[in-house]
Amino acid sequence: MTLSADFVKRRSLGLWSFLLVAAPLASAGCIIVDEDGHHDGHHVHDDGPNDGGDNTVPPTPADDVRLVAVDTDATLSTEPGEGVGIFVEYTAGGTWTVWTTCDTNTSKVVCSFDLFASVDTSSELFDLAGIEIEKTDATRLQDIGVAYFHAETGSDIDAMTFTTTKGAIVRLEAYLDGAPEPRFVYWFGDGVLHEGAPSNPLDFKPTAP
């Protein structure tokens, strides 16, 4: 399963019904880590994907979690069903959107995502909601400060949105089919499209609150 940066575009802010409106092709680039280090004091979840069980994955040591910048109000677009992706966007004021795609048009299979988003203990996470989700998908507040998103994504887009304290650092932990898959995480940071996360979990710091 792959998603080339050629399929990912920057889009204008707007309603989800207009997600696939044509936009200029973003400048692709290698992963650029804006800051090294880790974010202490994060809320953590106790279970791995699928609520634990045989797929439980040990947490990444805090010292190994990388911190990157995410451009405020930068958004992405891609054609659903054409590639695997986990996309992270932040809107000024504290709204985050994390959405998924799969390569179902060619692979004929569905991608099973388990995503955890959390904030540090001095920040809040609230107003969690699903967008374009079906009965096989789920969003829930797993604990204080921890959002969980399960998506069975085919030739469509599934998304969760939530609000945090303005400018809060959000930690994302991503699994695909029960395995950690940071290589499919995409975001804009410092005007560059980043393909793949340097750690799992990964901390995102907005460039502006």
C-alpha cells in the first residue's frame, strides 16, 4: 500500500463536500523535522489498536517521540481510493482534523486504521466528532485528553475532528491493520509537504495558535 506525494495536494479551507476541488500541486519533499525532542506530561492510552488484545503494541519511550511543526490553516487534498494516507490538519483557534484514505481502487481491499490523538496534561481535548464515517467506523474519547478513531476506509474518506486548547501540541499514534505505520502520515510544516512521520507517536506543534 502506497501513496505518492503526487496524489496529495494543498487545498483551500472549506466544507468537506468540496474536499476534492482542484488545487495547485504542493511542493513535495523529504521529511523535515522542525524540532528534536519529546513532549512530557502527555495523556496516554492504556490499550493498543483494537482495544488491546493480541495487537497491543508497547508505548514508544517519550525520549523517542519527535516534535514537528504543522502549518496553521494548511489543508490537504487527495483522490479517495488512490493511495493510503493519514492526513493531519490544524485550523487557527484549536480545531484539528485527521482523515484517512486507502488504495482500494487498485488493491481491492479496505484499510483498517486505529488512531489515537492526545494532548499534554495542561491542555484540553473536546468536541470530538466523526466526518464521512460509516457503521464500521468509530470515534470516542478514550480517556481525559485522548481521542480514539477507528476507520475502515475504502474508496472514500473517513475523518475525525476535535478541538483543543489553542496552540496545544497534539500527539498522534497511528496503526494500520494492527501495526504501527508512521510512514503513511502526511502534513504541511513550514510550507513543505511531509511524507511519513519520523516517530510513532509523533508530536505536532501548530505554527500559530
